[in-house]
Amino acid sequence: ELDLSSSTLSTFHLGTRKLLGKQTVNSLNIHDDLLYAGGSTVDGVSGKVFCRSSKKVMGTFPTGFDIQRIAVNNDFIFTATKLGMIEVWLKERIGRVGAIKMNSKGHAKVTSLVSDMDGGMLFAASSDGKIQAWALD
């Protein structure tokens, strides 16, 4: 981990153990002091939330779907699957509160996912070339 403001370098994860154990890491996102990691599903968990300063696991994403992309705003965490499903999690307690299905023909996978700075919109791009947006009010 590189801190550009102080020009210091530190290691977040080192050693023979993987960040997500047996899981493949597909997506990372940093918001405030938290690192969000999403990947393949192992034992019903597809990702974890780590505190960057303490390196502790703060929560997990108990879902049956592999997480391909992660977006985070001040209130929610969004995890996207390759089947076009976006799960919505309450950031405060890392609890699933809903899901959004992308409008696409066939099985277009989510290729990019981002929430705007003020948390009012969610944008998703898919493998069929579409970009979809949702108001988060």
C-alpha cells in the first residue's frame, strides 16, 4: 500500500495465504478506511471487507454468486455478478437489502460498476455494450 501524501509504503497482505483464502479476487474497492474485496464463492461467501488500518475482517458478503465488480458510496455497497445481477448491501452493517437486475437480452455480464461521489446515482456497464443508470433515492 503506497501513501502518496507521506511517500510511505506498507504491506496490507503478505505471505502464503491469499487475501480471500481459496477464492479468486475479481474486484477491489477502497472507501474511507475500508478495503472491499470480491471474488469467487467459497462456502457461501463471495467477498470480505477489511479495515485498512487494523487489517481486521469487518464483514463478509454471504451470497451464492461470484462477485465480479464492487462499487461503494456513503450508504451502500453494490456487488455485481456475471449474470447481470447487482446486489445492494447496507454499508453500516454489511447486510443485503435488495437486488437490481440489469435490463439486457441474454446473459450480459456487468463489466463496470460505479456510484457517483454524492451517492445519488449508480452506473453499470455490461458486456452487450449498454450503460445503465439508477437513481438511489
